[in-house]
Amino acid sequence: MAIVIVVLIPRAGLTISEPMAWFLTPVIVWIVTALATWLLPPLFIKKKVAERRA
């Protein structure tokens, strides 16, 4: 839905004309979000544990 909104804003400067781009954009966003969800929490937890032990 966000892709449609961005494309409809006339001065945003973004155009998506290829059908494959409409498919790949949400997939790429999903992959990046999934990786961030899996990789970032352990980093923050590791910092908190180190702070509490110190």
C-alpha cells in the first residue's frame, strides 16, 4: 500500500513502471525487515547483559 501512495505523489520523484518492480519491492522490504528483526535484538540484548555484569 505504501508503494502505491508514494507512486501517486506527483513530486516524490519515484516511478515504478515495470511489473517485476511491483513484485520485487515488497519482497526486498520484507527481507530487510526480517533480517533486522533477527539480527538487531541479539546485539541490543548483548549490550544490556554486558552493562548489567559490569
